[in-house]
Amino acid sequence: MTKLVYLSLGSNLGNRVYQIEGAVQLIAEQVGTPVSVSGVYESESWGFSSDHRFCNCCISLQTALEPLSVLDTILNIEKGMGRERSSPKGAGAKYADRIIDIDLLLFGDIRYDHPRLVLPHPEMGNRRFILVPLTEIAPQLMHPVSGISISRMLELCADPGEVRPYRQM
């Protein structure tokens, strides 16, 4: 049985769109069948100061993998693409410039609480750079915890960061 999964991808080093396109291809090969891919949006860094702007997009895909298998696969894709983590994810993690960042946002309508993974992504409603591209591909999708649509989450988002269209995928 497959689940519809939503991922957020971002890059602020090197050829950002190339990095995202490469990650989307690897995700399609290793995780599941893409259903939709948003355009690429550009924004300032979030959670840290950087001279390098981010490009971000969201994708949805069908997968037969379980949540931790998806997480392990996307972490391996990041590592294979040259992502270096200065500290592990979770409390105390530091944000930094990155070649690629892939976040698992939603996994069907499940709620998942594991030391390595919490679903839905607990911070997605606070990050405009996630909500703008996610609204493009799934505006009426209902968040399994808040019970509101992704487009409504974007309307309510207090993040003041500017997110502007950069390129269609």
C-alpha cells in the first residue's frame, strides 16, 4: 500500500536549481513516484544569517516505504550530494549553508512521533519558504494535526520572510 508523501527541498550553495533537480531525480529513483513538483522559489536564509539566498520547492510522491525508511533514504541522498551536517538534527542543531536540504513534511495523514522523526513536520506552519511552494501543489490539503488547509496555514503564517517565484520546474 502506498502513501502520498510531501517533501521540501532547499539549496543555497552552488547551482541551487541544479542541486534541487538532481535531488528530485534521486528521490524519484529511490523513494517513490512523483505526483507533483512545485516551482522553485527564492528566499533569505531562515534561522541563521547567510549571504547566500535559498531556492526551495516542494514535491509530492507516492511511496511504499515506511516513514523511517524515507527519512534514511533522503538523508543518504543529501550525504551523497555532498551535504555536510555540523550537528545532528533535533535540539541544539545549528542551521548553516547547505548544498541540499530535504525535509519530510507529511506522510499521508499519519501522526508519527519517533526520536528521529516527528510527522507532520512540527515547524512547517512557521516557515513561509515551505508553505508557499506547498500551497502551489496542495492548497486544499488538510494538515492532520491543525485540521486546516495548507493555503490557510500560509495565510496564518507569522514568518515575515519574502518568498518569491524563481523558476518553474
